[in-house]
Amino acid sequence: MTEVVNMHQAKSSLSRLVERALAGEDVVIARNGEPLVQLVPLLKKREPRMPGRSKGRIWMAPDFDAMSEDELKDWEGR
């Protein structure tokens, strides 16, 4: 739902309007009933993903996925 507020009202309730915009609502600020600007949240900049950054930092045992006979029976519901 779009909320249209006049400039004077926006000045006195800016914090509330910002919270509503952050929550995903459309907030439009108008002057004399004429829409002028839309209040929208900024997108956070994300650093590009760097594949392989953790290379050499992670160790996995050779038998990490091996199951004992009892675990296998429990897994299969026997």
C-alpha cells in the first residue's frame, strides 16, 4: 500500500516514515497534494564472491561420511 504524505507531515514524522519504507511499504512525499519524491531504502552493497578464499583452511577427515553398521541401520530404519 502506498502512503502519500504532505511535506509538513513528513517533516514531523520522518522517523516513522523511514521505518515504514524499511519494512517494504511505499512512501511518497507530496507538496500541495502533488507527489514529488518516493522514500525507498538503500540496497546494501555486497562484496563480490571470491571462490576459493578458504582454500587450505578447511580440513576434512578421509572417512567423514563413513557410517558404522549401527548408524546405517538407524538411518535405514532397520
